[in-house]
Amino acid sequence: MKVVLIFCLCAAVTLADKEQYTTKYDNIDVDSILGNNRILNNYLKCLLDEGSCTPDGRELKKTLPDALQTGCEKCSAKQKETSQKVIQHLRSERPKEWDRLIKKYDPNGEFKKRYEAHVAKLKAN
């Protein structure tokens, strides 16, 4: 039940070194997590300070701001791919929770602008 990948745009909990986040969670089946509302709800509550957190959830809450601020520059290719999947799922399937997460972790809209520009660039290619 390692859902750290759910919101960590870098899919990482701790730094392996100063250059990259750990790849410890890269092989988690994120599709099964996204498809399990009970698990997803628990992590949403954790991230939104509305419920208890697992140790992984607590670490995620510490790491997520850095991942957002740096544009996931410390993420592996797999983590970036997984992050895209998670973001797309939340935006389309859980828009209210997505908006609340954005409001909490990106109050000035900096990440949202960067993400939308990135998506537009991908569509153009």
C-alpha cells in the first residue's frame, strides 16, 4: 500500500542524494492504487490534513513542495511518467480533490502554469 506515487510529482519520498529522489517506489502498480478509492481517499485526506498519514504519507508531504518548486527536476524518467498519469487521473476523475490539492500546494498557481505549458508543448509535438 505504497501510495507515495499518487501525489508526489516526482514519485519519491526521500532524497537518495542531492541530485535525484529515490527510485524506491518506481515499480509500484499505480493503476491499482488509482483504481482503489479507499486507498486513494486515505492519501488525499493525509495530504489535505484531514486524516492520519502513514509514514510514507508524512514523507510525501515533506517532499512534495520541493518537487513542485523544482519542476520535478530531481525525478527519474519513470517518476515523471507516473506523475503525468496521476495528474491526468486526478484532473479527470477527481477534479474537486485536484483543485483542493492545487490550492494547498500551489497557492500562487506557479506549478499549474508550468504544468499546463508542459502539456501544451507535448500536444504540439
